[in-house]
Amino acid sequence: MTHQDLMAGPPPTHLPADPATDELSAGTEPAEVVRRHPASPAAWAALATAAKESGAEDVTVYAYARVGYHRSLDMLRRNGWKGHGPVPWEHEPNRGFLTSLALLAEQAKAIGETDEWERCSEFLRDSSPTAYDTLLG
């Protein structure tokens, strides 16, 4: 008889490959990729990153990151995530979610949403300490 370890946390969530990643890697503009793949966390993360790098308003970057975050939550849930547990940075398809979450945290702070900054940065750290160190550390 096998016993379940009741103290163990949930298993890591590994999102499936994101078809938008290939287009982004090929240099396609993030806005074009979002139009073709509106459910893609990677596409929204890339759009938020591009907006930030081009000097867009903080609220614009915040909005793109928030869409990426919510699209990510939908995808995470469809792949067995129960609202907590590891989402490893080391698994490349998870990076769209983790990047969106980091950008959402940063932009929340930039627009004065301190509580959201704290929640999102803690959520990122809990999901992937490596992502936290890489993106916010």
C-alpha cells in the first residue's frame, strides 16, 4: 500500500509550449503576435516588455502585463494548477506567466499600488524563486 505524503506541496506546473514563442523569437512584433495569439502569456509579456522599453506610460505597461497575467491564470488552471504551488522558471513555457507577473508587480509599484506590488512580488517569489531573482531581484 502506498501512502500519500500529506505534507508535500502540489507538484510543479509545466505549461505546454506556447506557439507565439517561435514568432517572437523570429522577430515578429509583439502586437502582431498578440493579434494572432491573444491567449498567449508569452505574447502579452513581450508586448508589455516592448512597451516598457519604448518608454510607454506606466499605466499602458501595467494594462498589458495585467492581460498577460490573467491569460496566464486561465492557462495554468487548464493545466492542473490549483491556485498555488511551483511554476518553475526553468521550464521555458512558464516564462510568459512569470514575466507578466513580474511586470505587473513593477508597474503596480510605479502607479502607486503598493499592496498589489507586494502581493504580486510575493506570488512571484512563491511560484519561482529563480524567476523572482532573475526578474525582480
